[in-house]
Amino acid sequence: MPSADLVIHSADMMVTMRGHSDSPARREGMAEIGLIENGAVALREGQIVAVGSTEDILAEGWVGPYTVQINAQGKVVTPGFVDPHTHVIYAGSRENELSLKLKGVPYMEILQQGGGIHATVRDTRLASDAEVKTQTRSRLKTMLSHGTTTAEVKSGYGLTVEEELRMLRLIKELNMEQDLDLVPTFMGAHAVPSGYTEDEYTDYVVEDMLPQVASRGLAEFCDVFCEPGVFSVQSSKRILSKAKDLNLKLKIHADELEASGGAELGAKLEAISADHLLQASDEGIAALAERGVIAVLLPATSFNLAKNSYARARAMIEAGVPVAVATDCNPGSSPTESMPFVLTLACLYLRLTPEEALTAATINAAHAVGRAAQAGSLEVGKQGDILVLNVPNLNYLPYHFGNNPVDVVIKNGRIVWRV
């Protein structure tokens, strides 16, 4: 038997998330994290080839003369984090909006005044390809250093056919040029630009944007900001139905600011995920559970908007909705790249246990971006995306916030970042 290229051993706790690759974890299953004490994992040619106790892995002969070894004694080993909802590709920033927020100006009012998404659209359109990529690459590097090894990335700061295609092309280029795996989502329906009515812009997305995006194969998913004042349920249904006809998988920004039927629409159209869901109704939650739609919750956005309102994660779990968490990394409502911070917020404000939060940030998040066959758990045959965390136990990870707990990041079997 050939030896492994890399072996991580002696981990006080190793979280495998085994057993959830075929379908996302629900209810009590979200606390079943496949924990191995004194754990070890062996990797060869970028893939996991063995998982088990340190004693077993060493006895099986995986360590050879050229095997790189990482001693994880006193530490926790987990799958790489999967961030299933980001707007990380853009130019510029919006720190100027902080003073407006502190004065109590609502987000939708900032948007209607030409701020918010519209401000980032202007900055992104004016930036060259190189400038957009340089700024985005910096954010991706920070995400990687905080343990994210796979991330969904949405377009949506272009809002014309040409600019949306440019954003999707740049996502594809960045996917090949840096270490994170990027999952591309078309979100031309992010806001209604100046000069259009909602119906006119919806026609533009459906008739002009979507056919060109689909024909070029630049996106896997289509998303829409379904919210009164942005895209109504009717407009969102038109956009997502067209996307589905064009063989794009569906996501939906739903019920963030008010319960308007977004969750129900996501369920009806069998979206892979419905995201935000701060105001989702009981009926909406029940519909998501019935259709198996993953709830991607974004507690950092709630935290940053300072509205003291968070999604009802416990009600969702009890109803049987599979729950994932994400950063929502964007220049306005959630300018963070840190999944460890999201885990802290998930425990404190979504009321998830540390085990449930880890499930939500790994295997369930992988399901939410169609990557559960490759990522999200430590199982033989999966790609070697692994974190060594400098924490003594699972509770310490969300407990000690405001720092970076990641000691080593391994992507496709290679060490790509370490302290």
C-alpha cells in the first residue's frame, strides 16, 4: 500500500460529519458530528484515503518516509468551512453608511436614496477587471485564513447584461487563480436600477440576462432578492421559473425584512436554499421542511443591521428544516469574511449548539451549494479540505470570539495557510 502524502494525527477531537453526505442533517441529526477522539486523517493526491483513530491510522501504514505529518495534539480538527452565501466580488466599500445606520436610517431608505447596492454597482462598474479581482482576491485570502475552503459567490453588482456577464467571468477566473473553490451564482435580480420599473427590469432579467448567462455556462445557481420594494413574489417567480427552465439551480433571498411569501415560493419552486428568513412565517417554515429546502441563515447580517432580530433557527430545526449558516460577506450589511465569527453568532443568537453550528457551517452548507459529494465532511474519497483549529474543545470555538482560531488550512490535500 502506498503511503499518504499528508497525515494529521493525535487530534484531541476530530469532527468528521460522516453520514450526512447523501442528504443534509435535520433535527437531532444536526448534533451528530461523527466525533473521533485522538483522531487522525490521511490524504493522498488531494483526497482523503483514511479516517479513524490515531492508533489505527498509524498501524495501517499510512505514514511513510516522505509523508508530511501534522501533530494536532491539544487541538480540534474539522472539515473546511463552506460559506454558502456571499457577495464577495465587488469594488469599493460603504463605510460612509455607518453614520446613517447609527442615526436610524433604514436600509431600504438608504437603497432608495441611491446608496446601498446601487452605490456598490457604481463603484464596481467603474473599476477595471484587475481592480475588481485584486480587491476580491484580498477578501478571499482572508476567508481562507479563517477556514473557508469553499464559497458561493453571487454576481449582482452589475445589473446590466454586460456587467453581470463580466462579474461571472471574473468569478470563473478567480476560481482558477486562488485556492478556494468558488461556486458561481447569477443574481442580476439584486436591485432594480435607476431608469427601470420593477416590471421592466424583470422583463430584462428574464428575456435578456438569463438566456445569455445560461448559454455561456457561467453560473450554477440563480438567486433573486424577493422582498417588497425590490422584487415581489410575482416577479421573483418569473425570474426563478425562467432560470429553472434554463437548467440553473435555484436560491432565493426570502423574508429578510418582512414575511412576504418568499419562503413559500422557494419551497414551491424546489429551490436548493432559501436565505435570510428573519421574518419567515410558520407556514413558510413548514413549506421549507416539507420540500427539504435548506435554510441558509445569516446572523452576521442581523448583527450588523443592529435590529435585534434573528431568524428562528430553533423553530426551523424542530420543524425539520435543514439549517446552514453563512457570512453574507458584502460591502454593506455584512462586511465580514469570518466563518468563526458566524459560528459565535449562530450559538448566541440563533441558539444553535456548537455541534449544530458546525454542522451548519460544513456539511449542510456544502449541500446548500451542491458540493456535499466533495466537501463538508471528512470521509474517504472526498477532497482533502481540512482545518486544524487551535482550540481545546468544541465549546471553545464559539466561546472565544474576535480572534482567528485556525492553525492550519489544508485545501485539496495541500497546506495553503498556517500560523
